[in-house]
Amino acid sequence: MPLKRMVLQIGMGTDIRGTDYTKAAVRALRDALWHNSLGIANAVGLPTDSMQVEVTIGVPHPDRVDTKEVLAVLPHGTGTVKVVEGGLEIPNDAGTGSTVIANAAAVVRLDIA
């Protein structure tokens, strides 16, 4: 059966002082996921672990994100993480650090007719 897109969840996460891109990315995905309780899999007679989640993270420097840490946030199903250029990095006034803002999109797909 073909995978069908069932849900799109979006979120934003920050690391205020540490310039930690992975921390901001993890917080963005948590923001996207933790505001919802998805019963869609159960509603169509599938287990929640049958969900396939495609995560896209947007940050200014994609190479600074540990995708394994981001993927570990998913509570159910299996997933993939793609990191693209986006988000924001805002330097502090002293020039000694930055705030990082990450955006996350999580597309949930199910294998249904």
C-alpha cells in the first residue's frame, strides 16, 4: 500500500546563550510534537509505531546538528531527519555568543489504502 501523508506538525526551538544547534533543533521538534496527541494510526486500525515520520530542521548551519539526537525525540514510529539551511542566529551585543532559532516540520505518513 502507498504511504499517505496524514499530519504536518511544525515547531520552533531555541538555544538562547549556548549557540547549540542540536539543542535548538531538539527543542523545535519537541515543540512540534508535544502539543498534540495523535490518534490517527489507531483510528485507522494501525499501531502507533507504524507511523513513519519525516523530520525537516531549518538552521543557519545544518552541519552543526546531530541528527541522531533529533531522531531520538520521536516517541513512536520510525523516522528520518533532514537538516536544511533556515532558522536564525542572532549575535549578542558583546559578540561573544549567539541565540540560535531552529524550525522543525514533522510529516507523519501511514501505509494505508
